[in-house]
Amino acid sequence: MNAAVIAGETAEAPIEITPLSAHTGAQIGGVDLTRPLSPGQIRAIRAALLEWRVLFFREQFLSHEQHVAFSAQFGELTVGHPVFGHVDGHPEIYSISKFRKATRFEGQALLRPWTGWHTDVTAAVNPPHASILRGVTIPPFGGDTQWTNLVVAYEKLSAPLRAFVDGLRGVHRFAPPQGASATQSFSKAVDTTTLASEHPLVRVHPDTGERALYVSPGFLKHIVGLAPRESQVLLELLWEHLVRPEFTVRFKWEPGSVAFWDNRTTAHLAPTDIFDLDFDRQLYRTTLVGDVPVGPDGGKSVALEGSPVGVAAATALN
Ligand code: SIN
């Protein structure tokens, strides 16, 4: 496809959709996110999200309140982060600062091509269905974020391997790293909450029926029922596959950029090159309450440890 601008479906306020790669990511124009959207704009953005998996908006200088209001038009918000907390006075906002996790790279023995790739909070039984990240302080170069398309990754597996992974389930786990401390942006210190859930390896999208390879490298620890070596080798094969460049898009942030992704069909990679640069980087994220994943056989995910990721105000302001 050429760098086409496609009119979104709505007579009242057409949005412009510019695809950024063959499979993943589109830039959306013709919309002001600081103001309430029309029903047609919401429909068009929802449809574009289902098609392109991650949407990018430019020059949207949102306050925390406007970020929350924009997000709330697409679902119920979660607390900023179920383990790392939220920005003071803003229970729905999670601060993505450069040094947000003090011990982020300590004890990381081996870097692999998929290191750092993850789908948000898949250790919870109901991972957020979408995430909305806005850029505030952005380095002049470096600090790009990448996303990959888990539906295309599934479809590009061979048929026998698809049939095999269709029947598998995996354990996702997250425990705060030992000695980690929240940055001063957070209103509460990192607690000791461990989240763990068993999810199908292939997730059926509740809106489209598409199958996605649901193998968040950052959180998926082992495949249920396989021997440890079998599990590790199969996971490494799947992880190596899902970060193939042709499934991905790479986004260059500017102040005022917003990225809105479907967390059921994508994984993403936060940048690490920023640690080689002196520039600061500050973004803020909201997430929308998710459903419990369902596999091709109809089997649902189950919680092993921790609570579902719930509503912001109820959990965060007490
Ligand atoms: C995230 O993982 O949600 C943050 C991505 C980024 O820092 O670019």
C-alpha cells in the first residue's frame, strides 16, 4: 500500500488514517483529543485500532485530566499500575519516567532479541485491553518505542505449529524486582504484590474472533504440561518469531504524541538506548480494564496469585 490517507467511517468528522507499515500502526489525523469526541469519531478510532493495532496521534498536548477523559471514551480505566502505583492525585495515570524502576537492569544475565518485549500486565488474569501513552519530555533523538502484531505473528506460523500452540497454556508472573523502589512520581511505594495467571498461548479476540499469539516475553515463564527444556525451547522459538521486523512498527516520539494500542493483539518494547544518552524522557500512561482471555477451545484464563486489575478510584484512593 502507498502512504495513503484513508478517510475513516463517519460523515460528521472524518478522521485521516495513514498506515505506517504493512501490518502494524497507523497515524490518525483530523481529530483533537483535548475535546470530547463525536460518536462517529469514537467508532472510527475503534475500527482503526482493531485494524492497525496501534494508533499514533501528533500534537495533542493533553493535561492529566484530558488524558483520562480521552481514555474514558473507550472504556473503564484501571489504576495507573497495579504494582507500581500512580501519579499523586491522579489514580489513573502511571508515570513512565526514564528511571522509573531503580533496579531495572540489575541481575539481567543475558540479553536476547526479545528481551524487554511485553504485553502490559499479562500477569493479571484480566490484562488491560488497551493502553494510552502520551509523550511530554522527549529526547531529540533516541527513545523510540516498537510494537509487534501478535495476530500476524500467529498467522505466519506454519499450520502444524499453529495447531500445536492452539491447545497450550502458559503461566505469566510478575514480582517487583528485589530492592526496587518507586520513583517520587508515585504516591505509594512499590509493594510486594506478586501477580500470576495462567493464560491460553493463543488468545481469541473478543471483537474480531482473530487469534493472537499471546506470549508476552516479559511475563510468560513456562508452558503448562511441557518439560522445562521443551517449554524453554518452544518459548524461545515463538519469541524470536514474534519480534520479526516485518510484524513491527517503530515510533519516533515528539512532545504531544499519543500512542493508543490494543493490548490483546500487540506486544511492545520500551527503549533502552535512552540510558546511553543524557536526555530526560517522561511519558504518562493510562490503561483500560480488560476482559479475561479465552483460548481457541473456549478455555478461560485463571488467576494463580493476586487480584484482577480493577478500577482506579476504588483501589488507589484509599
Ligand atoms: C510501556 O512499556 O508502556 C512504555 C513504553 C515506553 O516507555 O516507550
